Amino acid sequence: MSPFIRDVIVVVAVLRCSLLGYDPALVNPYLPKVLENLGAVVYEELENEGQTFFNITSVVSSHGEQLMLKQVSDVK
């Protein structure tokens, strides 16, 4: 099995089966494997009627530069 496929399986398993709940920030260590200079994605946690939702508000480069998004993107 290739290292890339193994990483994808780890991310999916952790996000779907986490005993601590859904945490989209767990994908951040794997982002540089998809886009070389992407260091992290910043999320905003929202609650509505007892459900938790996440929005991507900015991205951070591997050099620490933060880019705020004009329009937030919801995590589905």
C-alpha cells in the first residue's frame, strides 16, 4: 500500500471514528502532502440546534503566512 493511500485511510478513519468527536483540524498534518506549501486550514466551530458545524475561515502557508478567505467554506 502506498504511503499516500495509507495517509488517506488514517484521515478518514480518525475523522469518522474519533471518540473525541469530529475534529476537522486532524487533517492539517496531511495537507502538505496534497499541496506542498499549505501548512494548515483554520476552522470556526458553530453550533445550531444541538449540532456542531465547521467553517474554513483561512489557510496558513508552511511559512506561517495566513490568508483570510473572503467567503467561508463549510466542511461537509
